[in-house]
Amino acid sequence: MQRFFDFILSVSVLILLVPFFLPIMILLKLTGEGEIFYIQQRIGLNGENFGLIKFATMLKNSSNMGTGDITLKNDPRVLPMGDFLRKTKINELPQIFNIIKGDMSIVGPRPHTKKNFLLYSKKIQDAVITLRPGLTGIGSIIFRDEEGILDTTMDKVAFYQNVIAPYKGELELWYKNNVSIKNYFIIIFATALYVVSPKNLIIWKIFPDLPKPGNELDILFRK
């Protein structure tokens, strides 16, 4: 049933977004490195690799520079239009093609590169690969300002590996145990709400049984 809604909703949204995509594609072609799309290998359903599609917002070789797969606030690898596209999450919209193809769902665990996926425990890995990864999800909502969170820490890579990744894993496991069409639509609604009002804390009220963040993260979430 979720796959049915994924297909219908994503095709409908794509039709609406075509006029919006065209000027972005032209501007990307004329700025930065002239690339429009960036395709990166991510871990998907059943542990299979797939090419996740985004608008190009960073230097081509960015994964081998600086903090690698972890993007920071004011990251020097971000291209001229990249900052705007990333802050508004517009850079994620080409993943609609991944959803139509069946690589992804609208809602699910966020797909990771192999390097970041391996930061999860074996238990979390086994749970995550039973689901199609999502354009949005519980982890995506709660870590919607991940770059801002990392900006408050000294050792950003260590903080991601030791604090953010384990908690993301707990959130994805929670979603795996609470998959339903009802939660599918609630998460889509919550995502839209966060686009309009990114500082609100409604997700904790909607799902009061979500895993609680440790003190380090709880303080940052409530800033």
C-alpha cells in the first residue's frame, strides 16, 4: 500500500515541480562547476546500492575533502547556489525520481553512504535494510539542522560518529517497529510543517514514545 501512495504522490508532485526545476537547472549549469545533478551511491533496500539523485550543491570531489561524507555549516566545499538549496532542502527534491523508480519511499530511514551506514550497530543495519529508504523520516525531521548541530561541537567527526549516528540508529529502529500508513501520512505532514516552522518541537508531541536523546543532543535540539 505504501508503494502505491509513493508512486501516485511522487508523480503528482513531479508534474507540479517541473516548471520550478527548470530555472534551478539553468542556474546550476551556469554557476559552480556546471553540474546539475549529483548522484551518490547509498545503501538501500536489502542492502543493495543505488544512485541517490540530488541537485549538485558541492564540489565534485567533496567526499574526498575535509570532513568527507559529513557536511558542516558554512562548509567551504559548498557551491554558490548550494547553501540556499541545502537550507531549503530543495537539493533533495530530485529524489522524486528515485521514489518513482522504486529505490526509495517518501517516508523511511534516511539512506546513507556505506561509510556512515557502517557506523550503525549490526542490529540497526539489519533493521534498516528491510525498508525502502525515505526522502523524509523520523531521523530526517529530528536532524533537519544537523549541520547547525555539528557547528556547535569541537571535534565534529567524532561527535557525529559517537553521538549523532547512534541516536539516528535508535530513531530508525523505532520507525521500523512503528511502520503504518497512518504514521506515513503523519510524517509527511510533520515534514511540511517543519519546512514552514523549522524550530517547532511538535514531533515529540505527536510521537511521545520516540527514543529520548542524550543530554548532549537534547540541549542542542531545544536551542
